[in-house]
Amino acid sequence: MSVNYLRSQFDLCSGCESCLLVCSSRAAGGYNPRLARMKVLKEKENLLSRPQVCTQCENPFCMHACPVTAISKEENSGVVLIDKEKCTGCGSCIESCPDKMIQFDQEGKADKCDLCGGRPLCVQYCVPGALKLVEKQEVSANE
């Protein structure tokens, strides 16, 4: 099994926030960086920009914290997904995420990066190449 996740390289990030715009457009239907499913942290008086993305945890705290099992891990890709139909908006997943990468959407349901179904727009629109989709090969117990 291979697991896909996003890797960010802060040393390549220019801080242009194109990733936030394209992410918010897909996730919320408009260009509003506050609605993106990722963040660009500004440090050192805005001289350093650090993209922050969901790490698609191997053992997701958010999944274990959800009282209605609305969060699952996709078996083939390893992407952690939220079922909006099951989500009650209790916020347990938001509180449990160590990176604070889950937020409420406009309907009050939990939402997070789903890697755009395997083709992350943030990666496609990141001109400096600070975001990359990485495939991590799982090592089986038999090897």
C-alpha cells in the first residue's frame, strides 16, 4: 500500500498564497484564504513563509476522537476523509488535531484537506514548487 501526503518546503515558499486561493476556491467556492484547508504561516516579520498542510497521519487522532465515526482513512491512498453526512459538528476532531488543520465549513461541519481526490490543486498552482505530493511506500511486515 502507498500513502500519499503533501510535503511543504518553507525555503521555497515565496508567500504568494496562490495555494490558499485555489484551495479556498475548491473547498468553499470562493477566493478567501481564511477558508482554505491549509495555512501559510508568516514568521520573522513576514520574511519567512511556512506552508502548513494536513499530514494525513498514520494513526489519526481526529479519527479516534470522532464520536460518530465520521472520519475514516482511505485504505489505498491513506487519505483521512470526513463524511459530511455523518459529521455532527461537535468539534472533537478539531480539538484533537495536533496541527490544527481541521476547521468548520460554512454548514458547521468539520472539513480538512482531502488532497483534492489525489490531484492537489495547491501543488499544481505552487509556482516556486514549495508543495509536493509525496508517495510514501508502506513496508509490509513480511519484508
